[in-house]
Amino acid sequence: MGLLEARSCLPASLHPFSAKVFDLYASRLITTGEFLRWFHMPNSDYLALGVCIVHHVEPGYVPGTLQPEILNAYARS
């Protein structure tokens, strides 16, 4: 699973802000938690899309827990 499958979650037309957040996530410039926090901001209908994308990119992700990516982000600061 990965980004190719995650792209199948995206609608034909995506709000530009959400598209930018997706690009940042795809480039691994933001964490999964940050992606889920910001992706849906312009359109609450995107909440389910965000979950779909994360399911493909990081299937073991559990919101609200300290995932390894979050711990790595703390180590970089």
C-alpha cells in the first residue's frame, strides 16, 4: 500500500489548500497527525478522504497515540 493507492481516495477536483497539504504529506514534510489535522480544513467532507489516504499510506496509524513519526519529529526539534 502507498501513495498510488492513496490517490484513489482523492476526488477529481480537490480544494487547493487540501491539495497542498496532500503534497506536503506525500513528500513526508508533515506527519500523519498534521495531515489529518489540516487536510479537511476547507471542507469537512474531506475528513473521510483523509482517513482513506492514511489507511493506504500508514495502515497501522492510530489517531491520538504517539506514533514513531511523532516521536521522530520531537527528536528533530
